[in-house]
Amino acid sequence: MSKTTNKSTPVFGPNVLDARVRERFLAGGNLDPKVLEKHLAELPDVAGQADNVSLRQPALSATVEAVDDDEDDDS
């Protein structure tokens, strides 16, 4: 069986609306800014359903606490 696809929709490859690659597609002219604006306007607002998560991220801070592995050794 063959799968029927729309000619303008790629079967395999990056999604031009993906936030990780859309700047590249905008700069290269492969994504129309109006299409992106329409897509963003159609996204539902789910901010009220989000949970805040607090995590310590030492890679983002200027100082990192040293871990002393020999803390329990009294020899």
C-alpha cells in the first residue's frame, strides 16, 4: 500500500516550525514569517496548567560547591 501525502508536506525532515530550527529557516527564506505568526497565534494558552520546578543548575552559576567525598573518613 502506498501512503498518500500532500506534496507541500515533507515525509521526512525537520519541521520548519520547530523552535530549534525555525530561525535558520526564516533566515534562509524557507519559512514565511506570516506562516510562523499564524502558527503561534493558533497555539493554545496552557500557562495555567504548568507546574513550576526549581532545580539547582550549577552550570549556570559562577560558583560551584565542592563535594568532599572523604567527609566521613576519620582515619
